[in-house]
Amino acid sequence: MSTPSKAEDSHAEQVILAVDIGGSHVKTLLSSGGEERKSKSGPDMSAQRMTEKVRALADGLHFDVVSIGYPGPVHHNKPLIEPANLGRGWVGFDFAASFGKPSKVVNDALMQAIGSYQGGRMLFLGLGTGLGAAMIVDDVAQPMELAHLPYKKGRSFEDYVGERGLEKHGPDKWKKYVFDVVSKLRAAMEPDYVVIGGGNVEKLDQLPAECRRGDNRNAFEGGFRLWKNKSLRF
């Protein structure tokens, strides 16, 4: 398999600030190096408040452009709906104007998927509060809203393999559901490999066949690749 690193273009010299927005924290990292920085998020964090927090985290640091992983559907660089676990004011918000820098916004699962990609056909599944999903085929990246598709007893994939499913069914049954859901999605999508990420992947001591363990820090790498990889389409 080829790796996306060969596709870096003239933007490679830019310093990129990658921002990963979660329900409990907003985290940042620069492509030029340094330590990850984070601040608490939560149900009162609006889009404006997020940019204020990020600017405070980046105080004294140089960056040229911004990548943002948003916890919800995104189309043409804009959130489509308000996030479930954060404040309001995200739909229609002008991130570039607020940061004063060119900005790219993608779904957070897609950003982690891009950072995990090693060529070919990859299915990414993020086990967290819900079920994040994305597919990348030969550098064409597509977020997918699979979480709410029907699965069992009138309930969705997310109801069984998300946080609610883990709490309701316990870790042993939850693991069985994860293996079953992964098997069904692999059969439907026919990927070369599956990357399982998200905060709850650490609860899996074993992975399903043809799967690799993801890492939440790959979200930052995905944010860097949004600007560096000229062959990437999303």
C-alpha cells in the first residue's frame, strides 16, 4: 500500500493548528510540534466560546491555518446540525473569521480516519458516545452516518455499540455486539482493512479480523493531512 505522505504539496511549510472537539474537552496540536493542549468543553460551549478557548490555548504560538474536527455532520466546511453534547451557535458559524485564519471543518470521525489512513480501501469506526464512521477509498474520504441505521429490536447500531449500549448490556455483551456490527459493516463496505478508534476501543482486549487499533491522536494527524495531502478529496 502507498501512504499519503508522498502527496504533500506546497502547503507543507504551513504551520497547521489541528483542533479536536469532544464532549468533555477541546484539544489542540500544532503540526510544527510541541505538546497537546486542552480545555474543558461541555454543554455550555458554543462555537464562539470554542474559538475563544482555542485562541487562549494557542496564545503565543504561530500557526497559519486551522483544521477542526466537529462532532456532527459537516457539508462544504460547515456544520449541518447543532452538536448533541455542546452548546448552540455552530450552524452557520464563520470559523475562519473568528480565528482570523483559513479554516477547514470536517466531521471528527472523518478527521481521525484521515489520520489513520494507509492507502487502499479503509473503513473507520469510532467507538465513543455514539458510533462514528468514515470510508476512504484511494484518497477519496467520505463521512458516513451509520450510527442510526436499524440493527436489532427496532434499535440502532449506536444503541448497542455506543456508550448507552456499553452501560446497558455490560462489557462482555457489548464486545459481542461490536464484533457483530463490525462483521456486518465489513460485508457491506468490502474494505481492505478496518480501523477501530474512539475512546472505547481501549475496552477491546482483542479486535475483530482484518481490524487495526486506532489512536485518538490520529485526529491531529488527520487535521494536518487536510492541508498537506493534495490528493486527498473529502
